[in-house]
Amino acid sequence: MPKTTDQNLAGAMSLDEPTAAVLVAVAEHFRSVRPTDALECTDLLVCVGAEAYNFVGRRLDGSSALLAEAALAAMPHMFGGITRGEAVFHVRATVVAAGHDWPDGDNDPAIPRIPGIPGQRSPQAAAVEVEPYGSLTCCGRPMGRQGTQWVCGVCGSWVDLGLSSLGITSGSAEGASV
């Protein structure tokens, strides 16, 4: 992806991220839906408008029309007689020439990451140690247990037992206030 400090090549058109994303979505649609059919002007107009509408979250505030106009202006000139699949190559060349990454490039991860899963799961991580937390102190006094939390009777600070899976031990949680 281009950065603000990157220099554009001579003659390369600059595309902003939303416009490039719409062009990539249009190319993906043409690649997957009837790629051997002839490319018609109405197909191009409808597809660009629909992908811009999807990109802005299907809002009706006029932003999709502005984005569609920008995408149509950035669209490469494709002459008659080409198929929808051939149009993908022209769109790809435009997006790559502007300095954007194409989705099937070498920089994409081979195995997608699932957000929220920090790493390999192990049976030891699921076990919760209750006994070491009995020695938690705060304000110079031992903390009392309320449900799954240890709560200070003086200041109300608490430590949740669920933090044990993050590697917090009783020694590192002593004196901790939240």
C-alpha cells in the first residue's frame, strides 16, 4: 500500500484507497460472474455504482455517487469487443500502476488470521489456578473473594481470575489496583 512519503512514478495516476477498493471489487465481480460474456457499458455502470454503494456501507447520503464517479474516472479505457474477464486485466493494471496491492499478491498472508485468537490453544491455558490468588493484597490487607474477583475491602480495587490465562501470576498481581 502506498504511504504519504512514497513518490508516484512518472505518468502514474494516483488513486485513493476507496477508489482503488471499488475498482478491485468491480474486477472481482467481473472475474466471478459471467467472465466470458461481452463487457457492456450498462454492466460497467451498474457494477461500479453497486460496489461503491456497498463500500460506503449502503448509506444514502450521496457518498456512493461521488465514489462511483471517482471510480469511473479512474477506470481504464476499454474498447469494445472485450469480455468481462479481459476487463479484469485492464483494471488490475490500473490499480497496480497507481501503487496499490492487488488482493492475490505476494504480500497477502497464505493463512488468514482470525481476530481474537492470540495463539495456539493448550489444555494448560484453560486450567484456572485458584489457590495462588488467595494471597492477593491491596492497601496492606488481603483481598476478599467476591464471585470470580478478588476485591479490596478498603479502596474497592479488584483483580479478575480470568486474567490467569494472560500469564498474570499472584506475584505480579500483588498490590495491583485497577
